[in-house]
Amino acid sequence: MDAAERSTSAQGPAPGEAEHHSLALVNTEFELPTGPYEGLPDGAAAGRWLRERGLGPVGQVAQAELRRLRLLRESMRTIFSAHIAGEHPEKQALECFNVALAAAPGVRELTWSATGPRVAVGERPGTRLEAVLTQLAEDGAELLTGASAAKLSACGAQGCTRLFIRSHAARRWCSDRCGNRVRAARHYAERERGAK
């Protein structure tokens, strides 16, 4: 396990990542005081991440597909960050996001199970990656327009750039680790002031 893998495993998933693949994708790249983390360093890691998220039986992701996945990640970070700041996102980020959203539109179909009828999204046309990009973009659109939109936040710990969904109004950090770091820094600063 390299230093980047250790930093994310110690960090753990940010609140909201389990419910929103788009948030998890944005958080595959972030900064910590210990340095940058890249969760999609190559095609094998990207394929593993997609499988772990249940986004299909994707093998190793080709270099061109990896670039498209990273570009969507960058666009979503820009859009999510603009939303958090109460600003309008850059036009280029919205265009990239909307291209992914339209890459493989879903075919809605009525299905029936033991619990009754429901509308589901059937097979999408296009390549497997286009379908995945569309799923991620749809999830991002739902996050930005749904009940969790007002709870989308940036970590308040200095040096951390992860995003998360606040579980309560007082939450300011993406993880206990970041919260503990902030509290330890405050304690150290107070101790230093008291020693003078």
C-alpha cells in the first residue's frame, strides 16, 4: 500500500459517498496537508473503482476513457464547488457535465417484480463507459437538485479539499480525522498562547 492509498484508507469515505457515486468520484482526487491523493492513477485503478461502486463489469479502463472519467470528475468538482459557494459554475464545466449526461440516455421501461410495478432505466445505447458517465452525471444532477443539495459542503479542515454531505448543521469536516486535526491544532495554539 503506497502513501496515497494509506491517506485515503485512514480518511475513510466522506459522508454522502455511499449514496452518491458522483460525490465519491469527485473525492477520488483531493488535497490533504500530507499531499495530493489520486484515486484513479491508471486504467486498472479506475476499473476497480467502477466495479467497487457497482457501476458495471468494467475491466481495465483505456487511457482515453480514463481521461473522460477524470474530465467529468473535474467538471463535477467545479460545479459542486460553485453550488457550495452560491455561485454560477463555469460554462465549460456545465458543457462537459451535460455531454456526459446525454452520452447514453436511459431507456425508461416498466418492470414488474414481487413488490409490484416500477419504472426502471433499461439498457442504454452507446459504449459501456458512456453509460457509466451518464449514470454518474445523472447522480450528480440528482444530488444538486435533491434534498441533499443544501447539505453539500467542503471540508473545513485547512488543507483538505474533500466534499461531503453534512449529516447535521454543526458538521464542518469530511472525516473524524480532519476534525481531530483541527481540534489538535486549536489545542496546540491555545497552549502556545498560554506559554507566552
